[in-house]
Amino acid sequence: MISVSIIGITGYTALELLRLLVQHPQFVVKSVTARSAVGMRLDEIYPQLRAVAYNETTPAVNPALIVTEEPARTDLAFVCLPHAAAAESVVKLVEQGSKVVDLSADFRLRDVKTYEKWYNHTHPAPALLETAVYGLCERYRDKIQGATLVANPGCHVTTSLLALLPAVQAGIIEPDIIIDTKTGVSGAGRTPKLTSLYAEVSEDVQAYSLAGHRHLPEITQELEAAATASGHETATGLRVTFIPHLIPMTRGLLATCYANLKQEMTAIPTNEDVYDLYKRYYTNEPFVHVVNQPPHTKWTYGTNHCFVYPIVDVRTKRFIVISCLDNLVKGASGQAIQNANRLYGLPESTGLASIGVNP
């Protein structure tokens, strides 16, 4: 068995980790931390965990765990802290010999200056940027297996990259890309905010971060890397417009991405062409499913699955791809477990085999 600690137990991503780890056959939670809840039992914070105590087939989470300020030494640690605070914790965990999956943004960007520009503070551990591996298994699984520190991608980023990577690597689109996302309120976290109140969010849709969302440099970094690795000129002059929207649902994230098809192509790809391209790209991927109809966020509710729908607008010679996932699972905690599975050479779907809840 592999011992696990969760750093920052009081947020939505930590709760989702616990929900998923209950059914994991190899990971066992031995330590949980949170400065705001030191001394509390885990089931006092999350009463739903009391059900685990009466199910002997799910020993991976002990509801009687006492929250501490500092973690015990474990094989694996999931860090669920805000940026900056996460990096400080990661340094200590790596030094004590734990493998780490960091769910913050602290190690996602490879360039320290880019990080400091977008997050407005000095990076607490820039040396670790050189060894951190970006945690998108669909692209970096070989590197992840040998890593010590994995940077779990952002939810908007995961949705957008899974939508666009096949087209970018195939070189079929121009470098000017527009990404429009719709996300549920849980993406804003569990800390009370005016903009997350029911009366503010219900029956309302709003765009936000129009001047630049912090996931934008992450999206650009990974699309440029994919284009460069494929030898396409898309890597130079890549321009990404990214506009997220908040919609009145608890969880779920849907991205609609637009780009012009390459003008020099002798023939415009058909819908069948791009569908086949995507099917080939995601062959044998356990969590990415290419579909022939616009996907619904409800298909992904509570799961680690992502659905992708690529089409061609022949009239405008524009490529459109829609993708969706659960922002708390494939967009956060489920992907973190997928990465952890990879770290230890386990099948990536271990502990993550579930279908969406509907209705």
C-alpha cells in the first residue's frame, strides 16, 4: 500500500480527493493538514465520511483522522493549497522524500518570469521548476512516471488542451485561436466570496478576467510546446484569446475553441477527416472520448472523463472543437490521482472507474 497525505484538507479539491480515494485499492490516506481545522476529526469537517466507517471494503480513508498543522512523512502527498503557500509546502515534502502532486499553479509555468508576471509575487522555489513535470498524462505520461514533482494542470487548461492538441500537432489550423469556456461555481473554491453567493450567481451568466486569466499563459505554453515538437510554424506567433464565463451550476466546464484552417491546404478537411484525426490521436486514452455530437457537461459529472467534438465549418473554413469535463475531477482531483497512478506505475484508471451521474 502507498501512504498518502493531503495538504490543505478544507477545500473542494481536497474533498473530491477524499471521495475518489475511498475507492482506491493502493493509496491510503494517513495524514491530513489544515491550519484552520487543527485538532478536528476528518468526519467533523466532512460528515459524509462517516459512511466510510461502516464499510470495511473501503479502508483508504479513515474518517477519524485528526487534522494536523504539519503532515506526517508519507510516500505521496497531494498539495491543495493556494499558489505561493503551495510551493513552500512542496519544498519541505520533496526534501523529506515524498513524491508530490501539486494542485496549485506554482509549478505549471516553466519560466519563472512569466509566473511572477501573472501571479504578482516572487516564486518561492524557482529551482524546482526545472524538475517539475507538467501533469497532463495524455501528453507527458512517460515523463510523469519518473518524476518526483508533478504540476497538476488548471481546469480551463485541461479542457482547452485536450480540445486543441490534435489540431495543433497536425498543423491544420492557423496560430490565431479563440477559446470560450463556461464553468460552474465550484471552480471559484470554497472560501466565501460575494461573486459566489447564490443570489449573485443564480439566473446569471458573466464573463470574467477579460484582461487576462491566469490560465492563459499555461494554455499558450503547452500549445506552443506541442506545435514546436511537431515542427509546425504554428509555434511562432501563436495568439490565444481566452474568455471564461461563470454559469449557474455547481460543477462542469465546457470549452468552445475556434481557429481558421490553414489557408495553404489543397483541400478543406471534412468533418470525417477531423473526427478520424482526433480518434487516432486519442486511441487507447482511458479518459478522453471523441464523440460525433456536441457533448454535455452532465455526461462528465463526478467523473474523470473528457468528451471532445471536432467539426469543420466549411462555409467559413473555420475549425471548431468543443470539449467538456468535470472541473473538480478531470480538471483537478481526478487528474491528480491519474498522475499519482502514473507516478507509481499503476494503471491510470485505478480508483477512477466511474460514469457520470444523470440526472
